[in-house]
Amino acid sequence: MGLLLGATGQQIIEVIRYLKFIHKGRSCDIPSTYKYIYGIWLPKTEYRMSIPFELEYYGELYLGPDNENSVSEIYIPLEFSQEKTTLSSFIDDNRFS
């Protein structure tokens, strides 16, 4: 179990596997990153969400909501929907530039 601290207080979450996606740009443009993840990337994979929420992390590279060079991280809790697929075989077949 892990402890998550957020604007609404603290919440205990299970330790599970997440895939990390990077959003670079203004905060108001983050919906386009989510549209890509859920509308394009995820349907092409054998992944499915393992719990019904994602996490966002705003660390040192986050330069403010209106800064085009801000970097934030999106963590999507995923699991394989078919046991025979492995993460390494998926990565080898689907390199992103």
C-alpha cells in the first residue's frame, strides 16, 4: 500500500504497475495528452486500466501552468488484458520517437 497526498487530503492506494506518460506544455493543453492516451494509444494496446483513476506529478520540471516548457507526468494504472503479452515484447514492437 502507498500513501497519496493531494488537494483533497490523503488517500491510501494499492501498489500497482503504472505506465508513465510525459506532458510538455501549458496545463490547459493537458486534455489533448489524455485524449491521445485514451483515444489513440490505449485502444491499440492489450492494456486495460486496473483501477479507475490516474495520477499526475508536477516536479522540478513543471515551470507553471502557462509555461510552454513545463513538463508534468501522467501515471496510468494498467494491466495486460491478455496474459500471453509481455511488456518487453510490446515495447520492442511499439517504439515511440
